[in-house]
Amino acid sequence: DKTVKNYVSHILAKLGMKSRTEAAAYAVSVEAERKMRYPAEDWSAD
């Protein structure tokens, strides 16, 4: 259990974040931005 907590703590520190919730919110915002910039319809072959 402590190994997982240490692992997650190190990852969060490298990302400059304090919690898993903060990391999850960031991931959601990055994905939303990507979807706005590159909509799925732009991926279709013509």
C-alpha cells in the first residue's frame, strides 16, 4: 500500500500537482482541448 502511495506521490510531484483529483481534472481538460482543436470529423479519409 505504501509503495503505491509513494509511486503516486512521486508522479504528482513531477507534474507539479498535489492530488489525484488535480491530476484527473488536468487530464480531462487536456483531452477536452484536444477534441476542440482536432475534431473527429477532421480525421476522416477523403
